[in-house]
Amino acid sequence: MTLKGNIVDIQKRSIYKGEITIENGKIKYIKKKDCIENHYILPGFVDAHIHIESSMLVPSEFAKVAVKHGTVATVSDPHEIANVLGVKGVEFMIENGKQTPFKFNFGAPSCVPATPFESAGAVIESDDIKRLMANPDIKYLAELMNYPGVIYDDAEVLKKIEWAKHYNKPIDGHAPGLRGEDLTKYISAGISTDHECFTYEEGLEKLQKGMKVIIREGSAAKNFEALIGLLNEHYQDMMFCSDDKHPDDLLIGHINQLCARAVDKDNDIFKVLQAACVNPVKHYNLDVGLLQVGDTADCIVVEDLTNFKTLQTYINGELVYDHGESKIKHINFENLNNFNTSKKTVEDFKVEANKESSGDVTLSAVEVSKSFKHPKIRVIECLDGELVTNQIIEDATIKDGNLVSNTESDILKMTVVNRYQNEKPAMAFIKNFGLKEGAIASSVGHDSHNIIAVGVSDGAICKAVNLIIENEGGICAVSNTEQKVVALPVAGIMSDKDAETIGKQYSKLDKMAKQLGATLHAPYMSLSFMALLVIPALKLSDKGLFDGGKFGFTDLNVN
């Protein structure tokens, strides 16, 4: 087989007319030769850090879509399914991915559960990491989000790091906002990357101290604008990733979108492609070709080097995408799950006000009696496009002696419900979701994937939570008159359907959430991170309100 066109040699920084001869899945010859084809041939894109589960697709269905955008490989952390099913979940991802030609490169989840402050469905200990690291299908130790454990020499955390070093496999980082001496110690432990930088200054310090910085642009967390200014000088130590990509967004684009945006900002094309194609392969020692003689033929044909519209994708010399048609076929698989909680009652979601307070009041009202003690509560301030949150102090709203949502001030009640056993729901309040009616809920709740919901009333929250329980996993929206749910029967976080089907269902649900008043760009993706304790400042686990700065529980009531 021969490919003709403008050949892009990233490492030699040259583009020339020529032809590529592929035999037995590898590149046999590359010759400069005049031809009429004006398209461009270059190495395929690699997502340097992604949780496939967040696409709500199993790996084989994810691959069908990713190749349409020129992606040939991913560096995939199966952390999400591991929190539900443990090593069994990791093995499911590996085996499902192997049934496609796509090059999934899975890591060993290092933090399952992510913290001791939440209930997960499984535990992965250092002995499990030892077994996983010995598996050639495991390419690296996945993100060490328990950075306090590294800094304060937690014995179990250090054992996991040592097993990665023993098998000479890279160690991924996860340390949002970590700076100074603590960062230096974190890096000295052997941790080589971070995809959690959210400011230019943080990214620069990590680069200067020897880390690889991965520019993330996912469905919720968007750090491209903050970090792209570092690429020109530090391109050899940077990569691109999506981290978490919802199905509707994946249908539109992937790493190709980041390349187009980077080029549009006048970044050198070779530096952009170095980050998108070359650096992940070299850093993680991936079996992915880079368009050199003798490499496996993992390459793409794109229309131009500005929009990177993919015309064809080849993996191991096999044509897996051709002008609008994905050649990767559907495969059958068994649905695995872990869902063991029973339906809740409205009473379960009530939050009693402080005994010093009584009556029905909105405490910000001027008419409140001076003798009345104003209860203040800690509120999670959700930030659109960010995983970090703020902790803010607000006046509570009380009705019949209970704390309730206030749609006027957009301070809504939120819950996290343990889905692995029957426990009392944890309650908190959150700002910036904007709902004026009903509730939304999801069993995609990083990292332990308990049920998480936000709503305008206890009744709406209860209805949404029970809809998730009835389906043993999914995402949903409920209004006064209707309810919609997208079932996720694979571990309660993935669909057993194809991307087009789940993407359309998700889009309809997203639309309904916004009709209920949701103002966030991706309300369900943002919702899924409100239980992510390892990202400051204030989050909610199934065990209670959590202060990420102090790395411990805190009270809802301030006084």
C-alpha cells in the first residue's frame, strides 16, 4: 500500500511531497516524489491523559469515534471503573480495548479510593499495584492524586511508587496548585507529569523543575488558554490531553481541536505537532509509530494543517477511518456493575437548621429581627470550566426549621448518596448551577462514583436520586412534569450503546437541564467533579463536607 501527499516529518521539521510504502503494517519506504495530492500525511494524535469512562463509552466504542478525529492512541487511566470494581474493572478495560486496532495504553490506578474520606466500591493496594505493574499491558502508574501522601511519606503510597520504579514505568502526577518546596518533594519522588495546572505561573514552575506539563481541555476542565503561552519555549516537555470528554463533545472533536487552536494562536506547527504526536509516545514508551521508516504505520491524512480535518486514519497499516466512515466494528461484551443501595425518601434529604434558628426566613432579608441569630453556611462555589471550587460563606434559607434551596440567590441543596451500601445521604449547598425547577443527578461522581444530585427541593432531589437507583446507574433530569434518564449499566458510569446513540441522548438531557435553568456549559460534567475531594477548595463526599485546603471534613454551619 502506498500513501501520497505532503509528508510531515515532525522530528526533522520538514514538509515535502512524497510517497510512503506500507508493508505488513509497517513503513518500508518514504520517498520524496512529486505528486498531485495536496493533503497532508502525519503521525496520528495521542491523548496524553484521559479517562475513557468519562465519555460514557466502553473502549471499543470510544475508539470508533476517536479515529474520526485522527487519534490513534490514548494514555488512559482506568481510575473511574477501578473505584467501582477494582482490578477486575481495569482488566475489563484492557480486554475490551484489545478487541479493536486502536492503541489504548492503560495505567495502574494509584489512588483507589482516592482518599479515605469517601466510600468507593473497591480498594487497590500496593500488592495490587505490584501485580498490575508486572503486566506488560500496563504502561505507567496513573495519576498520584494523593499528593499529601507523597509529601508526608505515607508508606503505602511510597510502596506504589517503588513498584513503578522497579518495573521502570513512568509515574503520572496530579497536584493542582502545588508549588514551592512541597512541589519539589513531590517531583523528587519520581513523579514526572501534571495535567492539573490551572495558571501559567504554576505550569512554568513545574516545567522549570523538570515535570512534563500536559495542557488539558476537556468537557469541564479547560486550561488551554491559561497554559498555551508556555508551548513556544517548552514544547519539548508539553503534551495535550482531554482528561474527561463527554460523548457529545467527543463526536465533535478531540486532540485535533487543540492543534487547530494552537496553530490559530500562531504557534509553530512543528512545536504543536511535537506536543500532540511525538512527546506522549516518547515519554510513555508507547508502541506507536512516528512516521519514520521501520515504524508501525500509525498515521493520518488530513485536509490541511490549520483545521486538521481528518480524511483517513491508519493504525498498524490498517485503514480504520475513511472519509466519514469508521471501520471499527461493534463488539459484544458483558455488563459489569456494583450498585447496592435502596431507594430513598424525601425525609432522607432534610437538613435541620441550627436550634438557635426557627421560623421560615431568608436570612439575607432586611426584615430579619435583630434578636434572631443569623446562621451562616459554607457553600461550594462551582466555577464554570474549572475543577477547583471556592468556599464561600452565605446566609442560609430556612423553611419549617430546615435548610432549603434558594433559587433567587442560586444557592441550591446538593447531595452525595453512597451507592455501594445503604447510608444516610450527605448534604451540602452549592452555587452557580442556576436551576429554577427540578433536579439533576448522576452516578458519574468522581472519584468514587456515588450518586450526586443538585435540586431546588428535597422532593425533586429524591426523585432524581431514585431514578438513578432504579436504573443502577446513569444521569438524569427531573422537572415538575417530566423526567429523562440516560442509563449507564456498565459499572454505573458507561453505556453499552454506541457513541451516536449515547451522544444524542446526552445532548437531549443536557438541553433539559438548561431548560430547568442550568447555566454551566457542561452541567453534568461539572456536577461529576463536585465530589472530587483531591481538588480544592470545598467538595462533598458521601461522608460529609470536605475542605480540600485542610484535607479534612468541615461543618456546613459556620455559627
